Amino acid sequence: MKQHKTNLKREFETALAYYQQTVWNLVHNLPLAGAQYAIALRVWDRLDTTHRAWLELLDWSRKAEVPNIQAFRPCRLERDDTVKPELLATVASARLGTRKPESVRSAVDDAHRILMASRGYLKGLPEPKKKSAVMVETYYYRVSFKDILDSLGKPDRVPLLPTVQAKRKNGKLNPRALEQALKRHADGAPKHIRQEIRKALKNKAISCRLLEEIRWSRFQRHFKS
């Protein structure tokens, strides 16, 4: 039993480091969308599962020693009726800079385009959903190889497949290295995983579920507690 507790504690600590290093330290509590959120949520679910398993084995007097992880839970970018398009347009205008308009008409045109873009953006945001529904949605979410490569090395972004050797090739993942990572994961994997990876290599797209399994496997191999 003592050995089992030790293993569960180690699994939790590894999952916590995995979440902090590949998600939280990069985006903190910024709202995420698309593949960014799908990956972050699956990484969080892995952490939450190990957290619960460790807690269940501890005596009530020891549970207080376990770190509270709820503040780390990823935030989904979704529709919020308290955010008005006029406010978003004002913030966007400030972000775009203070270029002097050529005329009153051009100033109005610019303002109108920003306001309409803000309305369209807010309207396109997804509706709030329960965690169970979002988990099912992210299970089937697919991401292109291009999006995986584009997610690396940018501020406020979750790297969809982080590099494991930061000093090698300046921490960048090229298409060949991405394909090699998938092929290595296929070696010795069950038949259905090998088939899914072959399909991913052909279509240049992969499910976030399998992608997260690959990034977790890579992290475990290189993580030093």
C-alpha cells in the first residue's frame, strides 16, 4: 500500500509538472479556443484524474497536504453577454494604434469596420457548455500539422506538441520532426493506434486526443523529478 501511495504521488507530481510547463506557465488563466483549449482541457483532465486518485488513498488528516489544483483549470473562450461590441471595438482601436485619419469620412469608415468586426467576432464565439459536453467535443477535435507547427514559440499560446529538447534546432519543431514523433509513438502501439497514426500522416491532421497522448508520452520520457 505504501508503494502504491508513492506511485500515485509521483504520477500526480509528474502530471502537475506536465500541466504547468506545457500549459499554465504559458497562458495562465487566459481563455482558450479551438485546438488550444482542446489540448489544455485534456492535459487538465489527466492532472485532475491523478489528483483524485491520490486523494482517495490518503487518510482525511493527510488530504490537506495535497495541493489544490482548481485554480489551474483552463478557461474556455466562449460567449459572454456582458462584453459589448462597442467596448471590444474601443479596445481593438487602441491595439491598432492611433494612425491619423485622412478625413472625417475615413475615420468613420475605420470605426464602422472595427465595430462590425467586433460584432461578428462576438457572435461567432461558442455558447457556454457543461464540462461533459466539452470533453466529448474535444475528444473528436482534429488539428492540422500546420496548426501544430504554428503553435510553437508564440506568446500566450499552448504549444500543441512542445519540443522536448529546447536547445536542439532552437526549440523548433519542423514537419519532418513532427512526422518522426508520430512514427515513434506508433512503434509497439496497439493496432488501432498505428492505424490512426498512418491516417494522420496521410491527411496531415490528427485528433487532439491522440496528440495529447503523444505529447504526454514525450514529456514522461524527458521529465526529471
